Amino acid sequence: MKHLKKVYLSLLLLMMLVLVASPGSVWANMAANTQITNQATLSYNDGSTARTTTAAVTVTVTLVQSTPTVVKGLDQSTQYTGSDTQLNNTFTITATANGPDTYSLTPAITATTNATGASVSITSPVSPVTLGASVVVADSTHTSTTTTIYVPSDGTADSKVNEIAADDWVVVGTNAAVQVQSVTDPGASGIATIVLKTALGSIPTAGMLVAEQQTVTVNVKSGTISTQGTSIVITKTLTIASTTDTTKTVTSDAVTDTFTSGLATFAKFVRNATNAVVGGGATTAYGGSTYYTTGVTAKTGEVLEYIVLVTNSGTGSISSCVVTDGLPVNYASLNTTAYSGSSAVTYVDESNALSYYTAASDTDQATWATPTLTVYVGSGATSSAGGTIASTNVVKVLYQVTVK
């Protein structure tokens, strides 16, 4: 009997040595939490009858931590609309370990121009985040297809395996990410089944990694602009670090957010349309005629033509643009039929297209209510609301008065 005990212990030791001596690369290609059960059988005769006895050991494959991959989303741009104007950036992270691991998510601003108080924070998911992972297996009764994948049980009978569950997104080998329909895990040393919502581009083979992929959304707040008319530019990164092995850390490439800022430049010029007079501060902004900011003179009965220029010299658009002009009605009267037969205003849009507006309060974009001329300008303007003028664009308003 003492001899039989020695044989029994020797078999156990041999099995342990075979398992422990497996190279690290083999472990890395096996799913974490896989239950490896080996059973040995001894047949012998004790002198009275033939007998058998068995001995089994179970080894659980451990997690081999690995640095996840991270792919940044597109750079973003929006109009600055006030302190802490917001944008959302996305980063795609994918597991590369052989099983589930937990990762901290840390966004960081790497540079800011033209603003103070910019900030970033994780919108989703909550940090730390768990990324599931497993490895495809195959045997005589389990052959994966483009919609059904077989992986080792993680030892627990439930509807997830190695933290991969329904509705998760997974990357299988070199295939594009697909969403999981359902998971069935029988537990112990069984084989779990992952059913996909859409088919993979190719059939997975044994040893392929099944890696969970998640999208991380980072919220960016612009802070307060320093110089109006100049863009705020913020660059930021996302760092992903394994909480079980902080050496497995990766930082994304930087994403750039631009918050554009509009800046209106407003100018008014005049010319004597009856008797040309040379003044100062000249411009030939429209029609080849020269207009001035100073030095223009006029006599009773002569016509003066005014031109108002609205220029957006900023990097972003300006909106709700309305020009109001108070006329000195004690000294001059508005010519309500100066243009195109019966119009009081000529409007020149950013493409130099002409429109003519009456002085009446009607459906066009100008209204005369003594002593104020109101003109709604910019793209999308209506008879009661100003429109938008994009960066670098100029619009013009012209009207005439007769000196009393």
C-alpha cells in the first residue's frame, strides 16, 4: 500500500510539472479563467481483485495583463458661444489581454490657446472600466462560424463569459467590431457560446482573441475666451492604464478642438451723389464709386448716399445681425424710391448679390420708422430677425437722403 501511495503522488507531481512548465506564450494564447482539468487513472490488482483509482487536478489560467489599444476620434470644431462652450471627443479602446481587466481612464489637456479655465472630464463610461476578453477554442463538436463563437467557460454558469455579455462590442481577430447578441456559459470546464448580431467578415480560428471594445466620450469645456475674434484651440489626450499592472498604460494621440469666435467690424461712409466731393478716409467698397468717412460737403437739394459695411474679421460666424441707422431727419429726408424704381435700400450680400428693400414695414428685410432705418442682414435674415455672417465675409447696406 505504501508503494501505491508513492505511485499516486508521483503521478500528481508529474501532472503539476507538465502544466507549470508550459511556456508563457502558451498561457497568453489561452483565455484567462479557463479551467484545465487533468485526470489520471491507476489500474491495479490488490491481490483479491482488479481495481482502479483516479486523481485529478484543476489549474485556472491566469490573466496576462496587456496594454489596450486606443484610437482617437476626429478633431472637433464649433462656434464659441460663451464661457465653457462644450464639445465631446471620442476615443475607441480595445482589450488585448487574454481575459477581463480593469482600466482607469484619465483625460488631460496638453495645450490651450486663447482661453483660461478650459477643462476636460469623462462623460462615459464611468472610470475605471472593465474590458472583457477571451480566446476562440475549437474541438470536434465546437467549430466557430461568422455568427457563433466558442470560447472556454470562465468557470461560472451565467449569461456572460470573461465579462463579455449581450450588447457588448467585440473585435475577433482582425475582423471589424461587431455587437454581441447573447452569451451562454455552462460553467466549470465547459465551452461558452457567443452569438453575434451581425456576421464577421471571416470565420474565426482557434487561438484568436475575442476582445471587448468600448467608446470613451470626453467632454471638453472651452473656458473663457481671451481675445474675441480669435479661435480657442485645445488639445487633449486620454490615458488608459491597467489597475492590476500599471506598467500596461497607453496614451492616445492628441485630439484638437477649435472654438471659433466671430468679430464684427462696422464702418460707415458717405458720398455726395449729386456733386462729387473729395473727402478723407476713402473706400471704393461698391460699384466703383468712392465713399469717405470725413470731408464730404453738401448743399440743400443735393443727394447723399451712405454705405454701411458689416465685416466679420473673426474666425467664427456672427449671428442675429441687425443694422439700425438713426437719420438726422431735421436736416435730410430718406429717399424711399432711390433704387430699382421703388426701393429705399440696396443690400449687397457676401457673394455681392443685390437685393432691393422698400421703406415699408412688409415682408422684406428693411423697415423705415422715422427716424430709424432698420435692416436685417446676413444669411437667413428675415423681415424680423437678423441672419449670420460667416468668417471673413462682408455685407453692405446702401441708402440715400436729400439734404433739406
